[in-house]
Amino acid sequence: MTVAATFLGGAKSRLLPASIPLRFFAAAALFQCLAWLMLLLGADELQGFQGGLGRPLAAVHLLTLGVLVMTAIGAAFQLLPVATVQPLRRLWPARAVFWLAVPAIVALTYGMSEGEPGALAAGAAGIALAMLVFAAAIADNLRRARSLPLVAAHGWAALAVVSAVLLLGVLLAVNSWANLLPDQASAALAHFILAAYGFMGLLALGFSYVLVPMFAMSPAPPRLPGWIGFWLALAGFAFGTAGALLAVDLLLAAAAVLGLGAAGCHLASMAWVWKRRLRKRMGLSFVLVRVAWLVLPAGLLLGLALALGLPVPGGAALFGFLVLVGWLLTFLMGILQRILPFLASMHAGGSGGRPARVSELTPGLPLKLHAGCHFAAMAVIPAGIVAGNAALLRLGAVAGLASALAFCWFVLVVMLRLRAPRTR
């Protein structure tokens, strides 16, 4: 039996109101526009960026919190109850997380861009509260789950990392005016590793074991490579966090090697699914997903080179771009192109109306524009970082902004088609 059949059995009874997941996905689409716009405005500051307040830092957090985290929260609230066959007990935490997180992200990134400590503190506090509410709601769901142990393990590990991510994030925000940390750069690197690989990375890998087989109409992959990859990933970001905080390059290098092992196990599982899929035409969305799979080990190899002290022009900025945009953003945009019409099709139609097909809810033109502009940004911005050319960085940011606007167009069309009345 394919994962799709198992996943969808009785799924409609565990669906949230469409407005809950869609508001997170719509916010992520809008924040992506703001992230690229902020990068465009801060292109001159990006080359050689090593941390500290400014527009590049604001762009990074608009991307991580505004796009990646909001997408992950929306997906977790909707897809985990379906996957674990355990509905959410209450809906108010999902709504509360949204209304806490959105203004907090705006305040935090404004504070980072303009150097406003009050906005920074308010934003950090709001995000911490939102993430704690999210963690409590998802932990309750995982606690009651009995199926999909590998997915649940990734979820539990991601939630366990949240407290460390929040603690370091709040300390870094306060440190911008209080100087509490002995080495801000080390704490910032540890925060990045825990957030990108520990929280977002684990969620991306864990959801892949359900979503990729479901959309490919494939059996679930063998469990052993997934479990080996899971433990290698835990060891990798634990070594990486320790190496960052202690400023020990050998630990960072070991973390990159462990990460490469985890990536290898995960990609082997995905290749197994790909070979056995029943749906042969996977569409443009999985072009994005497969590119993200290629960038995942590339980012780790660059991290290994930096840990070994090899000279890489713009190495820190290039590493951050590969991890956040090349891997995580590309992967999530590809998957979200499938999730949005899929959820909309399950909600579309009502009493007396015919159910909508996913293809009817998927506009093709905006997705083609999004992919072309996104790949252009992925090519031009690394070239600008390596060459130290602000003009190339601005050009790449314009391409990224165009891709984000095209994705907003896609989200809007899906939402309008969802609301349209359907006839037999």
C-alpha cells in the first residue's frame, strides 16, 4: 500500500478549518517578498557580512522566521494530525500562534534593520511566546501518536531544540545593547546551526518521509536508513553547536562530516522512493525539491571547507545562502506548491458540489515564473557574494523578489479558486 492511501484514510475528519493553515502559508508568501526586498536594500552590506544588526540580518530573519518557520508551523498544525491520526484537541493555540508571531516578526526585523532595542526586545519576546505555544500544542499531538515513529522522532527532536534556539535568540537580541555574551559571533553561529539544521532541518527531513512518498504515490522507504540518518543528524548539530560555542574548528568539521552522513542516508531514502513511485510526472514542484536535495550536501561541504580553514571568498555569507535559500527555501517552496492545492482540494466543494481536482486549483504560469526567477536568484547571488559585486547582489535580489511576487500570485489564485462555488 502506498503512503498516500494510508495518509488519506479518514483525513478529512482531521482537517482544520482551511483558514488556519492557509493564513500561515499566505503570511509566509508575503514575508518572502519582504525578505528579498530587505536583501535588495541591504545588498551593499551583504558582502563580508559576519553578523550584527543591519538589513542583511533583518533579511535573514524575515526568511527564517517569516517564511521557513511560518510554513513549518502551518504544515505541522495541519499535516501532523492527519499523519498521526490524532486531531488537535483545540484550535485556539493555532490561531494564537499566528497572531503572536506575525507582529513579533515585524517588530524583531524592524529592530534589526534600524537598530531599535525596544522593537528587538518586544519582537524576541513575542516570538518566544508564540513558539512555546506551538511547541506545547504539537507536543500534545505527538504524545498521543502511535504511528509513524520516525516522523514523530524528528518532531520531538525539533521541539527539544526550540528552547535552545529561543534562549540564544533572546540573548543575542538583548546583547545588542547589554553586552552579556563574551563572544557574540560564536553564539550567533550556534543559534544558526540549531535553528537551520536542528529545528527547520529536522522538520524538513521528518515531513519528507510522509510527504514525498504521498505525492509520488510510493511505498514508504525502509526505516533503517532513516533512523541512522536521524541519529547522525542529532550528533551533527550537537557537535556543531558545541564547536560554535567553544570556537573549536575540529568539532565544526566533525559536525559537517556527520551532517554529510545524515544527508546521505536521507537522500538514499528519497532515491528509493523516487525509483518506486507510481506517479511518473512529478511536475515543476519536484524540480525545486530535487535541486534542494543537491544543495543540501553542497552546503555541508562548504561548511566543512570553512571549518578546515580553506579560503572561500565570502564564505560565511555563501554558506548561509546555500543553507537557507538553496536548501530550505527551495525545498519548502517546492513542497508548498503541492500542499496548498492538495489542502484546497480537500476543502473545496461542499454539500451538493463536486470535489475539486488538484490540477484545477494549481495555476501553471505563476509557478513557472517563480521557478525561473528563483533559480536565477540562486545563480546570481552566490556569484555576487564570491565576486564581492554589489550590483550582482542587487540583480539577484530583484530576481528573488520577482519569484516571491509570482508565488504570492499562485497563493492568491489557489485561495480564490478555493472560495469559488463549484457545480456538478
